[in-house]
Amino acid sequence: MLNDKSTSELITKSLAGILDPQQQAAVDSQVENSEQSRKFATLNKLIHDSISDVAKRSLDGDTSVAPGLSQDARDRMKNQLRAESARLSQSSMEMTLVPDLGVSGSSNDIEPSVADEQFGQETATNAKSATTPPLTLPHSNLPASEARTVKTRFTLQKVLGAGGLGKVWLAHDETLRRNVALKEMNSAAAEFPRAWDRFRREAEITGQLEHPNVVPLYQHGMDTQTGQPFYAMRFVGKRTLVDAIEEYHERMNAGEDVTMDLHRLLTAFIGVCQGIAYAHSRGVIHRDLKPENVALDSFGQVIVLDWGLAKVRDDVDAGVGISNEMVAGESAINKTMNGEVIGTPLYMAPEQASGRLDDVDHRTDVFGLGAILFSILTGYAPHRNSSLVDGDQIAVPELLRRISSEPTAAPADVNSSVPGDLSEICLKAMQFRPFNRYQSATEMSDVVQHWMAGRSERRQQYSNARSECRELRTAMLSSVRDLERNVRFMSCLPPIQGIIDAVKGRSGDDLATWQERLRLIYGGLLRTNCDFTSVSYSQVNDGNFQELIRIERQASESSNVRKIPASRLASGPLTGCMKKAMLGNPDEVYVALASDCPKAGELNEASRLAATVPVFDLETEEEFGFVMIEADLDRLTETLIRDRFRTRGRLFVLDNECRILLQLDRSGRRVTEVDGQPMNEVSPCWSNVLPVLKEKGEYIDERNHATYATRIDLVPGRYSLALALCLAESKE
Amino acid sequence: MNNTDETPFVGADPDRWVDEYGDYLFRYAMSRLRDSNAAEEAVQETFLAGIRFQEKYSGEGAERAWLLGILKRKIIDYVRKRNRYDRDGSYEDTNDPTAQLFDQNGNWSARAFASQMPDEIVESREVWDVVKGCLTHLPKGQADVFVLSVMEEMDADDICRELEITPSNYWVRLHRARLGLAKCVESKWMMDERVESHA
């Protein structure tokens, strides 16, 4: 038999509609027999009906239910909403889009401030943590709302960062006496049931990925007071890849040597690739790869963070991967997320931006890796340019439309200093269609490592080549100086003045005797200098020259040095180089290519170098003629190159007008097809090289280490040759 | 459903939202939360969430219905937080009306519902005026469970999960709320009748 109190309880349940027929019958009987119970039931029905009526009227917008907003409240609300709207439009480009979660990391929680809140915790298995007396906060300068003491093993010290899902604290593990990073769900996110699932999944996925490049999870628990979950993980410092990238580009822009910085960044990048490759092997796709989600420490540790948007593949091998059963709520979440956009717009793959989540697979992460590499190389997010129109940010939907319909720009197009082949690696990873990308994170890692190894080798090779080119330049200059010294010496010999005296009838010896003496000397000169092709002594009269002596090397038989008989000696109007030489002072040597000089012998004019020095009559101090030595530039350079140059590459010798005088292929063979052609026509990329060469005297290809050029000032300010070296075809 | 309810989503416009939906949402929140500051805060939170989610909901359904959906969530969240910080006074024995309504044997006390019952055909709006006042006198933890159960028609499991209470605690709260409300409404009704009869 029910008493009245029990009956009233059953009436309450009856009104909630949960009684079984037997209980309902008992209640009905009691109500019929008890006036008080009947009154209680009647009153409750009246109350229930009136409340249901109000519920319906409030839903229909009946204004009699309650007064509306006051004008003050209306104004306050508008101001706050305008401010929030403006803030969001500024920050939306940088934020991670998370379905069902606010994109803002800020909390507009209506919960009161929780200064000095006791943060009770229990582990995931609901085992209560051992409690210890509350600990005092070590950082008293923290805002009260940010500072909390935990009564169990973790002391929250300061906020390291906040995202859409949660806030990350630097905390101290009092039990193990070490710093940890503690992530708790932020109150804004906690308002959404799916955020709970996502947070739990993030912890579970992170906990199951055991790899040096994936942050290790220490503890997953729940705040028993707020009911909100948290997890503790290794604290790897606050520095992320973003900081390292900014530092690298700042140093580079300041003109500092950043070779090692790039090497370190790429090494870190390979660590990210390896961490992601491991996750893929376990069936996990990160889906939000960006520099902010990569933590770095000072000792080379690279840790991939924030697995909150990770997806667990269904097709992973049992026993190897993480199955959906191991991660709560995955399948349901995947179903509901289809058509939604997740990830960070500025780093997003096209299939993510278009909401085609069925198409998202491990190659989406390959795109993300490419996006990280893009940031490393350029200092910007890959879709930054797409996000701007005339310097203003476009709306996120428009950006997503662009990402999902347009190919991503190449890093080299954004920053011209990016090595061409590295830019191509990056671009391949970010191909619009997944099947055109690298097919795994491991493949991408291998390609970048290969590039780094090749770059080291190429850098060394390039450095060697530069040294050799410089030596070659020095040797060539030295040869030219030898030429100058020799021609100067040949113009000071006693027979020179003896011939003048004989020609002018001032000496006892006849002209033939002096000529024979000089021929002997000149012949000896040619025999001891195999690069010299001829030496001659000419008289000048009234703008015409007449060779008095000429000794030359036979073109077809270089060991044969012969004197030119008087009947074959050249004469005629002064050529340009002769005129210029005759304008000089005594001992002043004029060096020029033989193309400025008279055609003689069988040699190609363009490959002859002529050094000319004026001769003055010592008696009258009037100009008499000139001595000229010609050298075979081909032979000169080839001899020097073969003696000193070990680099395998195409070597060009260019004249003053940057026409090709000489080309040796990678095997050191002489190539003559392009002789005389402008270098620009042979290789278009030289249009970038030549202005630098002209201005600075040297072109150094820091970007690709493929091309080097140096100027050889034969006659400073007047005549130059250039050595140009192609180690590899440039990726311009 | 009126015309406003069918307004398609046209993107976040804070001023327009406040002008068009502020009163509607505020009245709805007020009827559930019974506190103008809390209702204003919940409405503001609703609009803020709307701004944040605007792209996700772009082009989908009626704007007012969407905002109302968010508001319902905000009301539940507010109630949860209010209960969390008001646990001490929510369902302690001091707020237990059973001592007043039942004797030691669990039978109705003589003065439990002593007065004349109101006419059953009385206007529900008149009853609401009385109920509204009585709800404010109930401990918030009891009133909130009652409102979520009756007004929002949430089932027991959902309320327990949202308010982080056990089922037995839920039934205790709901029952005490019904007892307290019944007694309060009966008393007020009787008082009003007396006032009217003396008038």
C-alpha cells in the first residue's frame, strides 16, 4: 500500500509519462481515494498546462509572455556583436575551421571568473588522483582569471596558446617534477557536444601514436568540477616552426648567411614528414598540417602537435593501424562532417577546401607537408596571395572557392631566391589533384633529403668550381701580363733601335744584319712560348704600316716556327688596334682581340689576342712603329683549363661583347658550333647573369649553384673577357 | 509559423539581428531562465555564436529558427553553470517541502492543500502569472530541472547529462519542484481569492 508521499512521487513520474500500467493504476486509485492527492494532481495539471501554453506562446513570439529587451540592452548587444564581427573577420584567415566549434579561441563564457579554482582531476579510468595540499602559483603576475592552482599533481603556470578546441598550459608535474604541456578544452568549445568527442579523439589518437616526432601523451583525465577533459603531454617549448621560419627570412633579408638555417629547417621538415608517415602507417591522417602545429626545441626535437582534426582511415590493416573502434565517435563524426570544410584555409588542400571529405586521404597530408615547405621557402602561407585582392583580405568562402578551383603558385614565383629544384619539389607536393602529388610522406621526405644531400655535394662542387674559375682567371691574367711583358721586352731589344738607325741611315750595320739578329730572338721567343702565334716589328708611315720582321707559328704544325720572307710581309693602312697602340706612350702595351687587328695567318681572328707596343726612335724620340705579339686564345685558355680545371661543366670564354669565343663541353672537348654567337642566344637565363657580371665582375648563383661567371679584365675598364661555367642547367 | 520564422539566412548583421530577433529570443530566454540578466546574456551569447558560425549555416533554413536552436543550447549551458555554482542551495533538506506537506508517516499533513482549488477552467495565462512568481521562489536547481522537463520537454536522461546529475537526484529535484510549486500556487491562489473577496 502506497503512502501519500510515495503517491505524490508517482504522480510526478506519471506527469512525466514514465509509469508502467500497473503503477499508473495504483496512482489512479490513490488519487481517487485521497482528496489531498487529488488536489496535488489537479494543481500540477493546471501548472503543467499553463507552462506548456507559455512554452508554445513563447515559441510563437507572443509578446505577452515577457517584456522585450530594454533599449540599453539592445545597444550593448549591438556594440559587442559589431566588435566581435570585426574581430572575427580579421582573424578568420589564420584560424582553423572546425565543424561545430567556434572559430575563435576567445572565451565568451558566461561562467564567472575561476581564479584560484580547485582543479580536481581524475584519470580516464575514473581513478581518483592522490590529493595533496593546494600549491601556490609561482607566477603571481598572471591575471587572476588565468592563474589556477591544481590540487593534484599538476600546477598550471601559464597559458602557452589557445586554439579553437582548447587552451594549452605550461604546467608542472609535482609528482615527477617536470614541466608538461596541459591541454584543456576551452569553455567556448565545451558548449558543443562534438567538441567533446573531438577532444577525446585528439587525446586518444595522440596517445596511440608513439613516434619521436609525435608529441607523447602522459595523462588523459577529466576535471571533476567542471566536467571538462584535459590531457598532459611532453612540454617541448613554446617555439614552433613559425618562429624558426620568421627568423630565417629575417636573417636572409638582412643579408646574413642563412645556409645552415635552411638546412636546419629542412631537417626539421623531414622530421615532420617522418612523423606524418608514421601516423599514416597507423591509419591516421592529420588534416591540419601547418607550421603552427610543429613544435621545435633547441636540441633538434621536432614534434607534430594538434591532432584534433585527425581522421582515422577505415581501410587500415587490422593489427597495424588505429581502428575507428579504438577512437570514440570517429565514424559518426566523419558522416556528419561530409560537405563541411575542416582545416586551416591558408594551408588547405583543394579537396578540403571544397568539402570533399571523402577524397581526403594521406595525400591531403602530403599537400599539407608541401604547404609547410612552401612556408619555409617563402615565409608565407601558400594561399596567402589567393586570400588578398588589392591588399585586402577576401572572405573565407571566396578563398575556399579559389583554393578548390585554382592551382597553387610555385614558391619560386613568390620568392625568386628559392632554389628552382626545391620549388619544384614543393609544387609537386601541392599539386591540385592528389594523384599528381608525391604518393606518401616518406617519398616526400626522401626527395627532400636527396635534394639536401645533392645540394651539399653541389655546393661543394660549386665552391670548387668557383675556386678553379678564379685560379683560371688569375692564370689568364698572368698570361696576359706575360704577353705584355714579352712584347715590351721585345720592343726594347738593341736590334729594334739598330733597325731604326739602319732604316734612317745612321748606323754602320746594315738593315739585314739587324733584321737577322731580331729574327733569331723572336724565333726563340715563339719556341719557348707555345701559346704565342706570331711576333712582328712594323714601321709606320703616314697612316700605313709595313712589317719589317715577322716570325710566326705554322697553324697546321704548331712546333714549326718560321720567318716570313720579305716578299710576304704585310703592309697597309693601320688597323684600329694599331692606331690605338700608336697613341700610347713608350712601353705602354695595348692588348686587344685580333679581330681589331689585321687578318694574318690561318688562325681564327676571334680567338687571337694581340699585344701591341709603340716603338720610338731613341735619337729623335719620334714614333717609328710597333711590335706586336699575337697569342692563340684557344691554345692559351685550353692549356690553362686543362692544367687547372677539374670541374665537370660547360665552360665558356666570352669576349668583351659577351660573344662566345670558346666553349668546352663537360668532357673538356672543344665545341665550335656556337662560336661567335651572343651568349644570350645560347642560354636565355644569361640575361640575368650578364648585368650582374658587368656590374660586379662576378655572378654567384646562391640559389641553384648551377651557374658561375667571372670577368677577366684584360685591360681594366677597356677590354674584358669572361669565364662562364654551367654546372647544371638552371631551373629558371 | 509567422513570416519572420521563414526569413532565409542572409548572413550575419548584428544590428538587424538584434532589431529583428532580440525581443523574440529574449522573451523565450526569459520564460526559461526567469532572470533578465541571464536572459540577456544568453541572447547575446546566441548572437555571438551565430556570428561565428554564420558561414557554416549560410543559406540553410530559417534564420530565426536557427538562432533559436542556438539559444536553446545556450539556455541549457547557462542552467548547467548556474547549477554548478549553486549546488549548496539547490536540493538540500532546507529546501525540501516534504517536511511541510507530509507527516512522519508519509501521509499528507492536514494543512497540505487546505484551500479551495481553483476552477479547472481557469485561464492558463492567469495560472502562469501565479506559477511565474512561484518559480522564482523555488531553489534554482529545482526550478531549472522542472522548466527543462516541462517547458523544454527534455527527457530525464538528457537533463541528467546536461546538468551532470544522477537520475535519482533528478527525480528528487523534480518532485520537490512539483510539491513546492503546487503548494505555492495553491497558497497564492487562495490569497488572491481572499483579496478579491474582500475587495
